[in-house]
Amino acid sequence: MTRADTAIEISGTLQKAAWEDDVLPPVENLGAGIWSVPVPMPQSSLRYVLVYLLELDDGVAMIDAGWDTDVAWEALTGGLQQAGFQIGDVKACLVTHIHPDHYGLAGRVREESGAWIALHPADAAILPQRYMQMDGLMEEMRAHLVHCGVPPEPLETMRGASMPIRDLVNAVLPDVLLEDGDRPDIAGWDLTSIWTPGHSPGHLCFYDATRRVLLSGDHVLPRITPNISFHPQQTVNPLADFVESLERVALLDVDEVLPAHEYRFRGLAQRVA
């Protein structure tokens, strides 16, 4: 048992068991109109991203989408079917941040369903350079690496190290920009967008005060911490932003945390202390 596990109460017991057995957890009805759908990430130590479905009177809203592979798409659409929905029933896709395992399939979901995609403005601003017109970013990365003292021999390899994941994103622009404190137009849900920069400049958590749950994306995970990296598209001090964001969410009145990876848990304040 890890130190993190001793500070929290694990509510996602099936997810935890699956994690320990190195298998995909089941699609689960969490109650209160929420479903969790694991979308696999082959060849990744994270194994899967947990996409959450929020039941609506006329369909479903999604939190995150998974990355853009056929295997992920089959898992996502299969999970929707287990929950009683089809891809055409998706009305909205609220994305916590633009990393491929969260944003990658959002464009395909919109193409198949007409759903609107929501993202924080800070992540939306860097999306074109990150996934669509990357020449400028590659030059900025070269200068960044030189500034950090990387010698010439590994420079080109390191500069393009992240390029393979570009193929895991259906690069589209969002329809809706959600600022800190905004309330997404999701009927029947008491959602508030909580801006939590650090892992990405525009990372969002979604807090439902009525259901007392925090959909935490990658910001708060039960066992590990997210990668807080420094690169040309980051904020000036992402680690300070991350710590401040942890302090903000610790004040929320939350019974259960629904993270994007691993398993659900209780004890938010203890986890981020």
C-alpha cells in the first residue's frame, strides 16, 4: 500500500482491483447519473483514461474523450452502449485539458454526434501551434533546449520527441471556452469549472456542489502526481501554479473525487495536504 492510499479512502474498489491485476476496469454506474468508462491507452504506463458520462434528459454529456485510436473509439462507444446510450446521444464534451488522452477523440465525437466541445481559453490558445501548425513550436523547443544546455548531438531527437503523439489527436478547435467559475450549460447538473493550471496551462476540474463530487482530470490523482513540465507552451512557473491550484480545490466541499486515471477515492483535503 502506498502512502497516498493510506491518506484516502478508496471508493473505486473495482477500479483499484483492476489496477492491481493490470487489467481494464469495468464500465460502472456510479449513481447520481454518473458513469465511468475506461478508455485504453496501450503502451502507456497509465493504461487507460476514465471518461465520465453525465446523464441528461435527452442524452449524455462527457468529461474527456480518450485518445484517437480505433481501440479507444471502440471502448468509448461500447461504454456508451453499456450505459444505455449511442454516440449520437452525446450532447457535450467537456475536456479537462488538451493532452491527447483527454482531447484526442473529442473531434470524432463531435463529428458523429454534433456535440459541442468545451475547453479553457489557455489551452485553446496553444492548441493550433501544438497540433496543427507545429513548425513554430519546434523552433521554440529547439531554442528552449539550447537554453537548458542540451548538447548538439541529442538536440534534434529531443526536439521532436513528442511528435508521435500528434497522431493520437483529432485536431479541432473547441466550440465553447470555459473560464474559472463558469457554469457549463448542462441541464440538471450543478457544474462549476475550476481552473487548475500546472499540468497544463488551462487544466480544468469540474465541481458539482449538489452531488458533492469533483471530476479532477489529471490535477488530483489517488496514487501519483501529474507531470508538471516546463516547456515553451507552459506558464512562467507551472509548479507554483499547480501547488496554488491544489490549495484551491482542497477548500471544496467534496465527498468523492473522480479522477481521469487509476481509481475513485474519498479524502480530497488529505490527498492534497
